[in-house]
Amino acid sequence: MTDPRRTFAPVVLLGLASAGGAAVAGTKDWATTSKSPASLGLLASQTVSADMPLAGALAFVLLAAWGVLLVTRGGARRLMAVVTLVVAAVLVAVTVVAYLRLPDTVAENYRAARGAAAGDLGTTMTGWYWVALVAAVLAVVAATGAVRFARHWPEMGSRYDAPTAHPAAHPADTPADSPADTEHEPATETDLWKAMDAGHDPTERPDHRAP
């Protein structure tokens, strides 16, 4: 049986790559008309197309979720794995819905550009749409692997945690054989001068004083 810890690198790399690919594709046009601009009464430099900004936003959220998953431990990591899976599933749903909605959006963009009825534009999905769809599906696969194996993955050491103050030593922790005299040597230069002003010799140790 494969060691679950060995799934860490391939699953994380797949998750980051798929989320990154979806983020890039989400900034591109996903649908456009298959007819030439001239046949639509447009200039050659003009295009009629539509995008899906929500998919790009979800892809960036997915990238952030993977980043949090990598730096958490225990139950928090397993929770983030579930969150990652939910975001990836929503990304797939949004991408599928785009296939149904974007042709109408292209027609609306044409009416906005020409102020006329769109008619049959022959809308087609661009290559970036298919890149986004594949990336979203792979993101679900990676997130599913994270939900299943995250509890076995190596965790970031505690040395990366925020430093905490060490508690002061309690009087009860003082060794039993310590001298009964609790007077200590001055710790700072200011304490030395105060001791000299009071008539004490700060260099004199308690065990050297006369009885």
C-alpha cells in the first residue's frame, strides 16, 4: 500500500497548478462569436466576446486556501482541506454555468456595440474556457486528495510559531540548599551606585561577611 505521506508533493503541486491555471484562464474571454467582424458590421480590430470574472475570483480564493492549508496543522489543516474542496466544487459549477450563459452575454455585448439585434452570432467557446474547465476539474481531484490524506502529511515545525514569553521562575522552584540570606549582588550599574550610596560594598559576597 502506498505511504499516504508520499501523496503530499503530488497532491499539493496538482492543487497549486490547477488553481493557478484557473486563475489565469479566469482573466480571459471565454466566449466569442465565430463570425468575422466585417460580417457583423464591426471593425477588424473589434471583437464581440464575454468573460466570467467570478471564476477568476474563485480561483484566487482557491490559491489562498492552499496556502493556508500548507501552514496549518492538525484539525485546522483538515478543515482547510474541506474548504478547499468546497471552493473547487463551486469553481466547477461556475465554469459549467458559464457554458450556458455566456452565449447570451455575447449577444448582449453585440447589441451594446452596434445598437442592433444580434441575430445568429454563431457563438463559440474559446480555448481559455476549456483550460479553465480542465483546471477546475483537476482542482477538485487535488482537493479530494487533500481531504483524504492531509492528516498524514508533514507539518510545519513549531519553531515557525509566534514566540511566547517564558513564565518567570516561581520562588518554590528555588533549590532547597540555597543560602538563607536572599541578598543578591546588584545586577545593573545603577544598583551598584545605589548600594555604594547606602554604605554597602557591592563587591562583598554574603558568604565572606564576618559573623
